[in-house]
Amino acid sequence: MHRTGDDQNVHTDFEQMKDPLKNRIQPILMRYLLTGLMLGLLAASAAAGTGNYEVNLSWFVDMQQYGASAHADLFCSRCHQSVAEQAVHPDPAHVTLEAAGFFKKGTCAGPDCHENTLADYDKGVHGRIRFENREKYGNCIECHDPHRVKPSGEKEAQTPGNKGRTLCQPQTVSQTERPPECKQDDACLECHLEPTGDTTKSAQKEATLCFHCHDRHGSIPKNPDFGHIPTIDVAAYATTAHADIRCSDCHTHSATYGHENVVQDCRQCHSPHDEKPIHDAHSRVECRACHLQGAVEVDPARRLIAWRAEAPRQNPVRVHQLVATEDETNCVRCHTDNNRVGAAAMVLPAKSIICMSCHTATFSVSDPVTLVTLLGGILIFLGLVAVWLTAGQAPDGQKSAASRIAGAVRSLLAVVFSRRIIPVLKALLLDAIIQRRLFIQSKWRWFSHGLIFYPFLLRFGWGMMTLLLSLVFPRWEGTTALVDKNHPLVAFLFDLTGVLIIAGVILVITRKTVSRGPKWPGLPRQEWLSPVLLGGIIIVGFILEGLRIAMTIDVGSQQFAFLGYAISLVFNTMNGATELYGYLWYLHAILTGAFIIWLPFSRMFHIVMGPVAIAVNAVLEMDRHGKS
């Protein structure tokens, strides 16, 4: 490109300014970078000075870690003297306390221990940190694990003397009798030694500690003051699938301070069901509500249909007696008349293969509506194939039906596995998905058509993606969100697409009614059943959504399903909603099946044949260009 004189002057001026500007900006950027780095370090230092460290304090002692710690020479009773004074150990009244309820700074400070640390604390100093807020440093074990605290360099240089735990070590086996402290430690470690090695033995050892309180025949639960402790039948537990698993594998953090509400979700080990065996996502239903013997109730605090123990003081909790039924036995816990959890009164089948165009459904055929629809669809398809095989003049060498089918398959494979597939895909993208030709012919028809087509396309893609993720990554949080109809994004997206489809159907019907233009000869007459069925499917679907929201507990995000939530307000005070829901569900399915069966006879069949014609025309067009 030729530059004018003005352009050259501007370029020269810029070149003259660039170096000083660069030299001026670089120090500024470096200054901000260093300032940000220093602020980050100061913030990290401030966070470190708050005493909010995560220390893994457990009731189990790892002797390998303890043996390398600064306290390796101390007997258990040196720090846990109060335990020997307890009438009951463990004391159920204490196990739910946080760690701060057991240890104070005075516990670690004394004439033989950390008296200097206590003196420094009174001066507002701890190690290299100065502080003003003493409450943040009021408990040593917030930052230090006493069973794993690292020794100082001076301590490491010392050679342990013949004292403390060293008296219990194997090199002293020649002693006629071990000190009483060693025997006391043996009693402590009988329960508190970290289980290692064989899984079954580790599980049994850990269970011994748990059963000390939770065995229905144990000594502690008989005390009326400890009646709140859930107890189990140990003999029955030994026959369950979880008997060889450590208690803490499922009840994580159960061997830590603050021992309360340590029951975790079963899905930390087990993948959730897909919708085929359980008929729906059941994302607001706890696993234990179906698989454990007990009461089912709504838990508004956690927005779940949850399992609850019934009178653990009088009856053992059958929390480990899992139920895995292949029939609908457990479904009737919730799906019955006058249930109080907002479930449909009848057990509905899983959303089947005919629902996949709109919903996250399954490759299943488990209800009569789907069976009739598939049977009708197969008969219609065979009829269309028969018409194709008998119509027109057959190509040379393809006189029989079998030869015609074989020829069609060969032609299809020849296109798919050749370079001709590229123009075919391009034509499908431009003319079948973007609908370029329809846009050129009539923007109004393209718009009304798109209000129906694109929401269906989005729903179908969403449903297939969710189904695939639920099969491949069932435990991923994203999968859980996608299958949850109450998730804000899912609720909003499906309501929005439903509203767009209704708007498109209204525009199509309006155009059919208002349009009075000349009729082209040979064209079929206007057809009304397809848009009516389609509109009925969407409208009944919204009524079902409103009923579901009205029946179920407040999930917080239901307002994102803006139309479904508005409809739910009509049913909030309605009696018999759970009984009505099942009948409307089947009406929705019947309308869907009727639409699928009628589709080949309607003018809307172009949504199937249009892409086929586009693909065939693309191949023929390329062949013509090749011959010419």
C-alpha cells in the first residue's frame, strides 16, 4: 500500500513516541505488580495469623506419626488425665462437643511443658506472631495436632532418655514388669489405635469403638440420659453388605470432635440411578428414603424427601438393612392416595423413547402408550417403504425389493464414506437447520417456523446431552444439575422454549386462518390436526408443570419456571392434585403418541423428509457438476 505524506508523518511521530511511552509504562506496570504481590502476601500473612487452620483431629492415633512427633515420649495419661476420672468413657454427653470444649491453652502449659508459650501468650506474642485478639489464639489445637506436631530442631538433636513411652518399647522387654503407665496406654490404644492393614479387620476394630455406644445391647444406651443415641442391632448389621466396610468410610468425620450429624449421602460411593429403573430423576429424594426401612417425610430445611429414624431409644435403627427391589414395592411409600410428600398418587413409568424430542428421557418402552405408538410407527414406516419399493421405474439390476434396499444402502454408505459427505453436511446446516431457502422466500414464515423448530432442536440436544452425561458421569455435579427440573437454569430454559413453541403454533394457525391468497393447483388443503396436537402437548405439559410445583415442597427456585409457577398458583389450594397428576401425565403421553403416528400423513412431515431431500439433492447436484 502506498502511504501519503501525512500517513508517513503520523507513523514517524508514533515511532518517536513509542520508546518513551514504553519506558514510562513498564515501571508503572511493575510497580502495580509488586504492590499487588505484597498485598497478597500481607493478606496471606493476616489469614495465617487468625488461627483458622484446618487440623485433622481424630479419635484414632496413627502411632507412626505419633512416634515421630514431639510428644512421642509422653504417656496418654500425661495429657488425658481427666479421662481416668470419668465415670463413663466415652461420655456420650461429651462426644458431640467441638475440640475447643476439651482442650485449652492451659492444658498444654505447665511446669514441665509449654510454660514459656503461656507467658508469651499473656504478652500478646506467639512464635513470631504478635496479636491483639487473644480469642483467636485461645486454643492450641486449632493450629496444632498434638499427635502429629513436629519437633523443633533442638528436640530432634536430643537423644530420648529412658523415660515416658521409651519404657514401653521392645528394647526393654527384659524388664520383669512394665510401668503402670504402659498398661494404661495399652487400654487406650485398644480402641484408639488407627486401624491399618486388612480391610475386614480394620472395619471390625473401628466398629468396636462405634458399638461401644451404638450397640442396642451395650451398657451406655441403657442410661435414660443417653436415650437420644441411635442404636443398631449388631447381629443384624453383621449380615449386611456394609459389615466389612469401615464405619468412617460412610460416616466421614465420625471419629472427630463434634460427633453429630455425620451421616453422608450414599452417592459418595454409589452412582445414582438413571431414570430407567426409577422412572424419574428423583433429585429431591434421599437414597435412604427408598432403600432403607423407616419413615418417609418432607424435610423443609434441606428441601428433601428424607428418611428418619423412628424412636431409636425403643427400637434399633435399621439404617443398614438396605432394600433393593426390582418391582414397585418401595414406590408406594410415596406414590399413594393422600400422601404427604407431594408425589403423584399412581406410579408413573419412565419417560420413554417417544419423549426424547422434548425431554431428558430413556431408551425404554415400558408403558402401553409407547408400545402402541411404536407399533403404529413401525407399520406406517413399512407401508412407506413398500410404496417406495413399488413406485416408479426401478434402476437396472434392482427389480426386486431386496435389490432396491441393498442399492439404497450401498448408495448411502458410498456418500457417508467419501468426500461427498462434506457438501451434504454443508447443505443440511444451511438449508435444514439455518433454513436459508425459507428465509429467502418468506421471512415471516421462517420466523414462525423457527419459533417451533429451534426450541425443539434445543430441547432435543439438551436431553441427549443430559442422558449421555447421566450414563457416563452420573456423580458429576453438573449432571445432577441438568437432570434436576427445579434447577434455575433448567426450569427457565424449558419454560422459555415451551412459550416459544406455543407462540409459533399460534402464528401458524393465525396465518392459516387469515391468509386468503390464491391456492396453487395440486397443493394439499390446509391441515389443522398437527398444530392442534402440538399445541395440546405443550399446554398439557405446562399444566403438569404447574401441578408438580403446587404438589411438591418449596424448592426456592420454582419462580424461574415462570409460566409453570404462575399456573401452580391456581392449584395451590386444590384438593386431589396428586390424583389428577397421573391422568394428565397419560393425556400428555397420548397426545404425543397421536402426533407421532399422524405426522407421516400431515404437511408437517416435511420436518423429516425435508433434510432427506436436501441431502439427496446435494449429492445429485455434485454428481451433475462432476459429469459436466
